[in-house]
Amino acid sequence: MKLCLIGYGNVGYGFIEVLRRHRPWLKERFGFAPKIVAIHDIRRGTILNPDGLDLKIIADAWRNNQNLCELGGSTNAPNALAVIKDSGADVVLELTPTDLRTGEPAAGHIRFALLSGKHVVTTNKGPVALFGKELLVLARKNGVQFRFEGTVMAGTPLFSLVDFTLAVPVQRVRGILNGTTNFILTQMEAGKGYEEALAEAQRLGYAETDPTADVEGFDALAKIVILANMVLDGDLRPSDVSCQGITKLAPPEVQRAPKEGFRWKLVAEARRTKDGVEAKVSPERLPLSDPLAQVGGVLNALTLELDPLGTITVVGPGAGPEVTGHAVLSDLLAIHRGLQ
């Protein structure tokens, strides 16, 4: 399997490190020995080699902030679409930064790759939240796969669970889908004010310098739209979903809740109704008996409700370069199994 990376940031580097570490096991266990034949990044440059790139060399280049063009190989392709076309790759990994308003340029990259008969794996929430069902249809029409395990809970298996193991439809999903806000609320419960908890999250790298997407709920909004459409078969746009973040929660209320048998969490929920699929994102005062109330720090969790199993709760890390890189590898293995 030949791979082309479009975007070589933290996730791309994390994927390469996971692949390097587990390459012998993957080959022995699954007969899976992919090679990376092209990388294109708007900041780090472009490199193509049909015989495959040396994983150690390109990982070192990332760590040293070295331009990929300096590593040799062909660098004539001027842009992402040209790299996808000229790389000879079987699978395109679309790992560029997310734009939740337009989904671009990632959506354009994905469409072009699918129309070119290439499988696509992405961790980019924008295209899946805005155009996910359309892209799935396009993939089927062209006889390829479009996979996106890393868009909701990073490396924690979710879509593979739904795709390969659940035999009945999911009726409702609700969960903690943003580790940054979960960390802040955990810190506030321990006695810190909102600003102090946010500063600690930023110091540890859990929150961006501009934390708006996390604390106002927009990241969780994108993820619940993906779940509503791709798991519950809804047809929602982000503008259809009510969204409230954590910035208006009073620290004394957060601190007092456990003494009263509750805990505040930012909860994203989607459910089937007689009128279709509905979704929302908002802070909720959960009873301590709720599995979601026991999930602290930067962990993510999702509870799925279905008949006859009742509820299943999946808990795991929802962010991190290597964690998300694991999701990319998981999707590639799913494609590999399909080809076998």
C-alpha cells in the first residue's frame, strides 16, 4: 500500500512515529507493510519518491523543522492536487488543519482523491461535519473507501466499533468529546477559577492560545454533527445544533456540585426522534452515577444506546499526535482488510 500525506503537522508526525514503532508487528500480524511515497505540507514543503521514503529521515526532518525539499527526491509537484495525482499513491491521508466554516482546502483534496480512485483517510473534522455523507457516496461510486476514525475521539475506537461489531442501529449518543473543557472543569471542581484553570490547560498544551473553539463548544459541536450524520444517519449542519460552552459556568457551582451528588460536564448529544435526528452541546449537571460523570482530566467518553444491548460507554484519550496517528493506522488497516 502506497501512502501520500497531505499535511505534515503533529498528526502526520505522530502517525509516522507509530508506524515506525510497530512496523514489524504489523507486517507479521496482518501482512501490512505500507510505504509513504509522498508528503506535501504548505509550510514544510514537498517530497515524492515512488520507491518509498525513509521513515527515520522524514521524522528527523519534522523534529528539526527541516524543509522536505532538502531531502532529495522529486519536488516538482506545485500543490496538493498535483502531489495526489503524481504520487502514484493508493491512499491519501488528508491531515491538514481544520476549517469548520468551509471544510476547505481539505474537502477539495478529498473529493479530488476519491474521484481519482484513491482511498482517503482523514482526521480533519471540517469536511466530515459539513460534507461527510456526500463524500461517502462519492467514495462508493468510485469503488474506494473514505474513513475518518480520528475525527471524533482521536485514537479511541469508535467508528470501527459501529462499522464492524454493532449489529443493530444506535438510537442515541451522548458524551464528553472535548478534553480541554473536561480538564478545565476538573480543575475548577478542585478549587481553581476559570481563568486559572484555562491558564493551566494552556501551559500543559491542552488548550490553544485562542481557546474559543474548545471553551465555546465549537469543537464538540463539529464532533456531534459527525456522529449525528454518520452514526445516526441524520442530515444536520452545524447551524442546526444548539451550542453552549463552559465560559458562563460559575466556579462555586462547579465546586459545590459533587457535594450534592452531581458533577458538571460539557455534554454533546444526538438522538433519533420521530421527526429525525436532533443534537445539542451544553454543560450538564450529571448525577455521579452517570458513567460520564466519572471521566476526568483530558479523557473523552461516549455512551451509545441501542436495543437490545442498552448502553455501551467507550472511554479513552481524545487528543494527541500519536493517539490520533493510531486512528490513521486503524483506518489503513480497515482498508487493507477490505482489499484482502
